[in-house]
Amino acid sequence: MRAPYRPAPAARRALRKLGEDIREARLRRNLPMEVVAERASTSRSTLARVEKGDPGVGLGVLAGVLQALGLLGRLADLADSALDAEGLEINRQTLRQRASTPRRPGRAEDD
């Protein structure tokens, strides 16, 4: 039997915070676990795992819970390339400094 996936400590902290934030959002909306679980098409025990930041909960379940709370749109923007400051900086640094017209094949260089 395979050992369960165990993410790095930073990932575990992020998942725990996400779970706490989801729980807080549910409580602010005054929604019982049963209602959110039903709207997310999951069980109450799985919702409890989401709220605890369990890394074994599937992404589909997480998306269902966020949708039930009206927070799904933010999931879609989580890794938006337009908001990836590091990736954009790397891209900017690797851009060519000059643009040139492509040479046509078979043409001599000193035409």
C-alpha cells in the first residue's frame, strides 16, 4: 500500500489557512455544514476535512465547496498567468533586445 501524500510544511500551512478561511466564510454566511455539504455534492465529513486543510481532499470537492459559498471565481484566478509577477519578470528579462527581419533562404548576406 502506498504511503499517503504528505506536502511540504509551507503547503500544509497554506492548506490549513485555506480551510480556516472556508470555515469562516461558511460561518459568516450562517450556513450549517449540512447545507454547504449538500450544495457541494459531498458529505459533511468531507467538508470537515476541507475546513481542516486536509491535503487528501480532491480539487473537485474543494471547487464544489467554494461554489457553494460563492467563492469559485477566485479559484479560477489562483494561478492566472497575467498575475504571475515572477513569470512576467522572467519573460521580460528574456525578451530580445532588438527585433530583426528574418532573412530569406538562399539570399547572400551582402546583397
